[in-house]
Amino acid sequence: MEGKQELYTTQAAAEQLELSDSHMRNMIRTGIARPQQRIGNSWVFTAEEIERLRHRKRTRGPKKKNANSL
């Protein structure tokens, strides 16, 4: 079929990104990950979104405050 996108569950996307399911769900909750839609109780992702997440800039911890802004 032309135009049909393959969709991946949260678990499958997390596995491809080498993340835990709970971390993937947290990324959805915080707006980092943008699933295509919700089907039943499951969020589904496109291959493009998985690739976007794979190449995202990763940070650890809270953003540091600028010393000049204090």
C-alpha cells in the first residue's frame, strides 16, 4: 500500500532507542517525544519521530542558571 506509515508502540520505540519504557513515557509526558496518535491505551510513533529522538541533543540534570542573572 502506498502512503501507509509503519507505526511503533511505545515499547518498540523505547527498545529501538535503548531506553526503558518508563523513560519513554516520561519523555511523552514532558513533551520531548511526540507520538503520532493514541490507539486504545497505547501511544504510537512514526519511524521519523524515532529517528528525531535518536539524534536529539541530550542533556543531564536541570539547566544551570547564568551567574549574571542572580
